[in-house]
Amino acid sequence: MKLALMSLLIATAAIAEPSLVGLWVAKRHFGPDVRGTLTIVGDRATIAGRSAPVKIDQATVTFTLPGDEGSFRGLIRSDEIVGHWIQPAGVSTGSEFATPVTLRKTLFGQWRGLVTPIDDHMTIYLPIQKTDDGTLTTFVRNPERNIGIFFRGERVVLDGTRIKLLGADGSAQAEGIHDPDNETMSIPFRGGTYDFKRATGADETAFYPRGKNAEPYLYRKPIADDDGWPVAAVEDVGISRDAITRFINLLITTPMDSLHASDIHGVLIARHGKLVVEEYFHGTSPEEPHDTRSAAKSLTSVLVGAAIRHGAPVSVSTPVYEAMKRDDVDPNKRAMTLEHLLTMSSGLDCDDADPKSPGNEDTMQEQTVQTDWYRFALDLKTTRRPGQKAVYCSSSPNLAGGVLARTTGRWLPDLYRELIATPLQIRHYGLNLTPTREAYMGGGARLRPRDFMKLGQLLMDGGRWKGRQVVSREWAARSISPLYEMRERRYGYLWWVVEYPYKERKVRAFFAGGNGGQIVMGVPELDLVIAFYGGNYSDRVLFVPQNVYVPEYILPAVSDGRVTFTLSGLAGQCRGVDAGTGPSGAPPQLPPRPSR
């Protein structure tokens, strides 16, 4: 009788105090709702049940939906209208985006095309654990923006139906409702209230690199696509299958037991121009354009180089203030050139590493007084002579885009599509826009992982992609040359330059780097391109790919390219030659500055 009563009391207590231990997940989709087939008939456009009048000015076609739910801007070219859809700013995206749209003329005189905007969604994980003393602990994991870095909830307290997430100091970071009957929790975060439920097997596949109990990795050759990348097996290009297998298994078994766990979304490797490794984690889709953050600054360099090669009335020596139609008495501003912007040596009072800097990127984007970010940068004071020192400043590449837009008279998304996306076979992308609806060239573009990786291969091959010259060989070479010292590394035209130990010597590498772990790297001497994508935004582990994974796992897996192949790109003839030194062992001469 006593034993039965005790069992009843235990069961009652379990009902009264339900266990919260386990993985909880909440997902919200914020749109955009306007997507699908866009049709233009006469002077009227329709899409997703909406309609708007169309304005045609010579060859330019524009319209805006009621309520500013989206707009279109395109150019008529024969039987096509080539343009971009502009979607409203979202919760996870943070800004408006321009995505490519091509409308083709039908037999009935209609123009029809597909609008595919950037998805705006947020996923939040709460892994709740119980310590030996009964305390419930947790952390917030969010793959889209990593809001857990800024949200310091560490302890979980259940008070009746109220659930509280407390910080280390005991302060409430969030408070919501717990429904034990339906096993749900409703807690407010960025974008509104999120309804959490216990994670399913599919949810665990996205939280853990390959699921909670992932099978050991077996190498497989990438799938061939029609995007210009030929594919091959790793052993076909002199890369160890066993070493790559061990490396991917390392990523798969990475513990996700803390906020600072390395969150790698994708790893891609190409050698001799062939894609040989393409692996994704945490449920990431290879077809979804990934946030590249500041790595897209390097895209700005390629766009400027492509425009110069195609006859744009601009060169690296173009005076910035003159091109922007600004007259200033400051001699430093009058001496500032486009090259100073490309090397972040403008001398403007702008330092992204200093929150108090007047030109800090966050300051620029959060202020509302000056919505024209070109003017915001141009109005900054100078603190040194142009070219004297390189200081990391996102306004510099953005202003370089302004010089390009002003001198060509073209909208930057149109220039990007014409000079970069089309020759590099990039069909789906998103360019984030400034408040004045110009493409922001300081970072944040969204591209498919395979597509963004093409920039590294392009420069490896002397500015060519599939036999087509996109930027000049001189531009490609100077872009990845060590022109300045910055942040204990070297810098070219918006590309970082580093050296790695490799088989008792050093090899030079260049890379585009972005917050969260976005990396596109080329190693010319080994004819090797490496790409990483991740979600460690604002976290200290975002440097793990280039500081740890490349030198300790990937480079040791690669055979010595000096004796196995001949490069067709920047490294020149590499059979028996160290491309990192000149004929006498001295550093090679820098390539000349490209001009018009």
C-alpha cells in the first residue's frame, strides 16, 4: 500500500513539474508573400494576385505594387525584359533585396517571368539541459543571424505557466508562456513571438551538422550541374580521399553543446578548375543563396575591374570627389582616388573596429539623418593622407560602387548582372540595397555557395571564366597582391593576402572573408580554391576556417602542385618553380596598376 502511494506521488509530481530537458525549436516565415509568375500585359503588371500600372520610359520598364509590397525595374532588349525584382526589407534579411528576373515575350504579346525573392525566415533553437544541482541551462542558437550572441539567456526558470530565460547575473532576458498540455513554449525574440515545440528528427538534422546520430561520412563526388563547374573525384586532382574523409567526419561530429560551437554550413573545394568537394551541414540547401557578409566586398573589386575592362570611364586613379561631383577644400579629399577606396586607405575618419568612429558601418546604417550613404561617407572628415594607412571601413567599397555608378550612369544591380552574373553563369542571387535603393557594395550580397566560389577561380585563372575574360590579368594580379598591412594581414583590392606553411615551405593565399565564417580562398601555387560558409555571425569562432581548417586539415591533404601540373592562370608555369618568389628568391614585382 505504501509502495503504491509513493508511486502515485511520484507520478503526480512528474505531471506538476514537467521536464523541459531536450531540444526545442521554433520557426517563423516572414515572407515575402509576393513571388511566382510576373505577367505584364500592355500597361498593367500582375503577380500573386496583385496588380499595378506599368511605366515605360524608352527602354526602361518600372512599376511598384500598392503598399510597396515589391517593385520591378528592367530594360527591354529585343524579346526580353531583363531586370530585377525589389522586395521589401525583412526580419532576417534586414534590408531590401534586388533579385534577377527575365521576362520573355509570349506568342500572345504578354511578358512573363518568374520572381524568386530571398526568403525571410528565422529558426531558433533552445537546447535545455539540467545540471547536477537541478538547474536548467540553455543557450540560443539561430543560424540566420546568430542572435544568441546578443541574447545572454543562460538559465531557464519555470514559474507556473511562466517561463523565464535569465542571464548570468540573474536578469530576465526573455519571458514567455509554457503550455504543458500541448508541450509548447511561446517566447518573444527578434521579429515577434516564437512558438517552441520539441524538436523532431528533421529538426535535429538541422541543429546538429548531420543529425543527432549521424552515420560516418563517406566521400562522394559533387553532382554535375549546368552552372559551369566541371566535377571530379578528389584523387583525380591530387587530393587525399582519406584526409578529406577525416576532415568532414570532424565537422560532422562537432559537438553542438554551446553557443560558441563552430557552425559550418558548407565546405567546397576545387582544384585544377574542377569541383571535387561539396558538402553541406545543418540542413543548408545548395540552391539557397547564402549570406556572404563582408566577403562580398571582394565582389565589389571584381565588379569595378570588369567595368574598367569593358570601357567604363573610370580608372584606379580617378579622383573620388571629382567623380562624385563634390568640391571640397580638404586637400586629402581632393587627392583621394578610387584605388584608395579599393585598398581601404582613403584616410577618411572611418574604422569599423571602433564603435566611436564617425564612419563606423553600424553608425552609418543605424542613423536616419543621411539616407544617402555615399554622402554620409563623403561628409566624413579625413584623419590622414590617402594611401598612408589601410583601415577597415565598409564605407570605402560602398563609395567605390558610388564612383562606378556615377561615372557610368548605370544602376549597380544592372551592371553586376551584365558584367559578373551573366559571364560567370550566376542565375540566382540577391543584392542588398541601401535606403536610396542602390546596391550596397560594403557586403551582404546573397549567392549560391557554388556561384560565390567562382570569384576565387576567376582570379586564379587570370580574370577568366570558361575562356571568357571578365577582368584583365593585370587587375586580377593586383587585386590579390599584398599592397597594404591591415589587421595583422595584408590586403590588395578588397582581397586579403596570407601565407600558410606547406610541406616545409610557405605558400601564398588570397581570400574574401565575411562575418560568420564566409570564406572564398585561392592558393595559386597549388591551383586550389576553397570555400566555407557558416553561421557564426559576430562570434570569435568565425575565424576557425582560415586559421585552423585550411592549414591543419585541407592543405596537408593536397599534393605538391609544383611537380604535378602547369597553371594557366596567375601562378604561371609552376613545374619546378616557386611562384611566391622571383628568379633570385626575392619577392616578385607587383603588377602594374590597371588603367582604362
